[in-house]
Amino acid sequence: MADLYGTESFTNVATTLDEEFCNGTDSINASTEAVATSLQYRSIFIAYISIILPLILVIGVIDNALFLLVVRKIDTMKNVTNAYLSSLAIADILFLVFVIGHKLWKFIASPQVTIDDSCLGSLGCVIFFVSSSVTYLASLCFITLVAWERRQAVRYPHLVGKNRFHNRKKCFKMITFSWLISFLLAGSFIPSFAILKEICIIWPEGEQFLQYPRVVHICSSVSKSYENFTHILQTLPFFLAMAMNMYLYVDILQGLKESAERVQSFDSLAKATSRKKEESRTINQTIKMLVINGLSFFALLAPFEILNVCTLFNGLAGNTLISTNSFTYRTVVWIARTLSYINTLINPVVYVSFSSKYRQAFKETVHDIYYRIVPCQRDTHGQQGGRPVSSTPIVNTSAGTNDWNDNTRSSAEVLETQDTKL
């Protein structure tokens, strides 16, 4: 993305002492304390990578995997909405594994320098960045499909019954199409990180830097213009998906409101009052699910995408708008990244917190796992083994759900490129 440490600005600045290391390669003059510090892991970032990232990875994998297990085990959870949400959970798990796995692998392989991709190799550059892009783009598709499916159920419930959209075959086609489109679009990003570029670093004199690598490698683009073009392609789908989802959410809520008004108009007063209460309960629950699940998804991703746009314009303006080599800027980058990681683990939490149906299904599944682990545990009724029978049936009350049976130079340029990757 936009330049932080453009390699061309530091080319041929190597001293005679470093010619054997920097001959024929781009170099970064890190002989000043400010530049050298910007290339190192600060203690706060070491703690972040060593503790926070693994914690996010473990929690994200576990809660998304648990949701997949819930959908697999509970019959009433086997519907179109949850098929899309399951695909979203798979995309989130893969995103966490590739993105956080990449950060951890880099740190373990080169704990002194933040920009060293030597451990990846050229093939690794392609695998990691294409995979993270695919899963990210796929998640945008699946969250949009969920909103579309709910809108169809509210606006055209009679079509749902006729299986013109809400059926198993159609659902699998949409999921397959979403993954295919994501692969094709992410594939066009390959020239932006397919070259493993060798960079020579000229460190300050002193014993502290004797063990630091003199040569590092970074996953680089074939050209600066293609890199900028790729980042536009990476950012554009987010804003398009956000706009589409906001429209769908507004339409869903309007449709629910109109439905409630129809019930109140055509039924008798007593009957209308009873139905109105039930309708209000459904509307309130749906509103919570839509607002929290949908808006939290885009709210948590928005800071990183907005930062990407700002950094792109900063690069086009010659790095005059933002001081991208400052500690403050890099802290903002890490915060934005963290929010995007949290986004991948928050969905199951939202389901359980705001939907009694999902909460009951999770409870049933957790109980079943527990009683499989402790088979001799007796329940309060003296029954031994197996899972307890819930006294509350799981009722399929989510709007728009149907059972299956319902027919991703100079040192500035290098660091900035790193900053705009998840």
C-alpha cells in the first residue's frame, strides 16, 4: 500500500562495510534509532503476539467449531440460514488459522524484525495471503446471503414455502458460488505478494544489533501500481457489501412492521392483541439479531478498511498526510487488525446472547458433550449416562429459516505494505 519506507529512497546508501551484504539488493538505512526502532518488535507487541493472538485463535476456533457441531446435532437447526452461518463459521476459522498463524510463524522465525517473511518463501507468500483473502471475501458473501435470506422470508413468505430460493440445492449452489467468486477475486491479488524480495538492513553500531539479520525477505508486489490496484479491489467489496446489507436490514425491519400492522388491522381486537404480543416478541428478537450480528460484523471490520483507504491516499500523496512510521500509527494498525480478528469469534456469542432458540440449541449440545465425557454422571432425576432431556423444546422461531425438508524499497514502503495486510 502507501509508502512507509520506500526501498528506492535507501538504495545505494550502504557503507563500504556493508557492500558485501547489500550489493545488488535494495537496502534500508536503519542506522538511526527512529528507523531501527520501527523495524523491531516493541515489548507491548511481543506481549500482544505471545498472549492476545493465541487467545483469540483458540477462542475463535472453539466457538465457531461448537456452532458447527450444534447445527450438525440439532435437527431444528438444519435450515438455510444456519447453512450460510455455518459457511461463515468455516470461513472465520480458516481466516484465523491463516492470518494469526502467519503472524505467529513470522515472530517465532524472526523475533527481532517485524518485516521478515523469509520463513514463508515465495510459495508461502501466495498460500498465506491468497487464503486469508479468500476467507475474508467469502465471509462478506455469507453475511450478505444471511441478510438476503431473511429478507426473502419476511417479504415473500409464500415463495419460501414453494422452495424457489430456500431449498437445499439452491443453498449449496449459493455457497459454492460464493467460494468460487472469492477464489477468483483473491487469485487476481497474487502478483501483489508473489515476489519474495531481498532487503538489506543497515543497523546502528552496537552489540545490541550484532545478532540482528542483515538480510531479510518480504512478500512484495510486481509493481507499485498493481499493489495499489489490488488494495482497491480488496477494499471495494467491503463497502459494497456493507451498503447492500444496510439496505436489506432496513427492508427487513420495514417488512416486519408492515406484517404487524396487517395482523392488527384484520383480526378481532382480542385476537389482534394476542398476536400483536407474539409479533412484537418476534420483531424485537429479530431486531436484536440483525442489529448486533450484522452491524457488529461491519463495525469491527470498518476501522481496518478505512485505515487501508487512508493509507492508500497517503501513499499517492507522497506520504505527506499521515506519519506512518510513528508508534501511534502502528498502534492504530494493530488495534484495527485486532478488531477484525475479534469479528471472527463474536458471531456465536451474539447468537447465544440474543436468541433463545440458539441458546437452547447450544445448551443441548454442551450437555450432550458433557455427558459423553462423564458417562456415569447422574442427573437430578437419577438417570445415569446419556444427556438429560430438556424440558424446553427447541422451537424454530427465527425469521427466514427453513428446515432442509422445506423443499488481504524504502523501509517506509515495506512497513506500510505490511500494515495494510490483515
